[in-house]
Amino acid sequence: MKESKKTEQSEVEPQLAVESVSADSNELWINPIGGLGDTLMLSGVLKLVYDRDPSKRFNLARRTRYSSILEGHPAIGKVGHPPKDAKIIGTDYWSHETLGPGSQRAFQILARMYGLETPIEEKLYLPVEPEDDAILNKFIPWKEKNVLISPSSESPRKMMHPMAWHIIVEKLKEQGANVMQSGRMNELRIKGAYSLLGITSPRQLIALLRKCQLVITSDNFVMHAAHLTGIPTVAFWGPTDHRVYGYAEQTHLQAPLDHCDQKDACIGVGFAQNYPTPCPLGEHHCINRIPMEEILYKISQRL
């Protein structure tokens, strides 16, 4: 399934300093689009390019939502506004080739766009090691078992019903776990979870992930960040496919699509207008059809 990507979970982000730039026929500019998960993939691809040829460097179009991921990247030279005759390299892998498993995974297509031979190991990369936030760490009620949940997505079609998340939180707490919820300030708080909504930058969140024993997430930035940090993960998938975006070490629960007569016209290429809209099936949309018994069993296995 081809997909139309939108921005994903993003919280408080610093800005990169902007250098003055001038036109140079040899300069290559990157104009990133997509979510922060896509940016983690881009960062990994650029690091692989740089490792093979340290003289290969790119300029970055100034977009503040990507600064916290790409700041300090060895493959990034200037950051600013491309001149009108600039050579632009895109990040829209979903419009270059048909998405699918194996060699058609998102990372593999993106790697080919930047001149890498595939198949290639899918290493994500964060240029500067994130530091722990001492104040945040002081107030989080850490326990022997710490679980971070990330229910949100900018597409309602990739989100599971809040009541399902509440059941998950209660079951985890029965097992003595500290359950924290990450996301944006205006997102719905899951009852029973310790709220981190709106108070972490992407880098702070990555540092916090490394203190957790388990991540439970939708298809969003946190799913990619969990792969970066190597934290055990249970991920829920609805109209998107874990074979395209997920990672082999993670536990994936893919929703059944047999009942859906719109699965080929959901949020694929050509249907970008559907991305921010709820599924017309309402509470019966695909991701809510993952059996709760299976969810709790898989979580128990990973925890």
C-alpha cells in the first residue's frame, strides 16, 4: 500500500541557527517533509551516506520541526533558505516507488533516493546524544517496571479507542508498572497514566525512553524512536503496514482489514485528504478490531 505521509508527534523543539547562503551549482539542498519518524529515517540514511563518503554534504531548508533531530548532523552543512535555482533532493519516498515489504520498505526506498545500494541495514541516527532532564526525572514516579505509552497520531485512522488504552494502563498498573503517556499538550489524557503531554522535546523523550522497560505505541515517531533506542516495543497498526514501517525486533499487532471496503482508498497516495479525518466506520474502524486478549498477552510477553 502506498501512503501519504503527514507530520507526526512533535513536541517542544529548539531552532537551528541559520547561516547566510548563496547559490552554488554544486550544492544539494534537502527540503524535508513528513513526520519526525521520517526525519529519523532521513538522519539514518544521511549518516550512512556520510560514512561512505565524508565529503558528501547537504544543505538543509530551514524547517523548525526537524531541527531537534538533525542538529549537529555531520552530513548537514548550511541551514537556511534555498535560492530559487537550488538543486533540491526530496524525502517523499512514498511518491517515488511502490511501498511494500522487503526492498520496498520506506527506509530502503529513501536510501536509494540518496544513492545508496540496497538492501541496507536500517540504522536510525541521532547526531547529538540527548541528555537527561534532571527536573523531569525528579518528578517522574519511577518504579522497577516503567512503560511509556504513545496513543496519538495526526491521523485519527491510526489511533485506537481511548478505552482500550485505559484497559492497557490498568492491567500494567496491576503488574506494578509505572505507566507514562507522551504526546502533545492538547491530546486526550489516558486515565491512570502519568501525563507527560506537552512537556518533552523529541530529544528529551528519546532520553526518557532509554529508562523504560517497554514502549506501547501507535504508528508514530515514538515507534521509530523505540527502534533507535533498542527498547522492547509493542506497536498497533491499522491502515498502515508494519512490514513497510515497523522493525523486526518489535512486536506488531496488525488490524484485520477484511471487513473494510475502503481499505484501498483510506490514507494511500491520492487520498491525502483522508489523513486528518476519522474513519467513516467510527468506533468500528480497523485498529479497534485488534482483540484485547491478544494485546494484553503480547504486552505481558514483552514486559
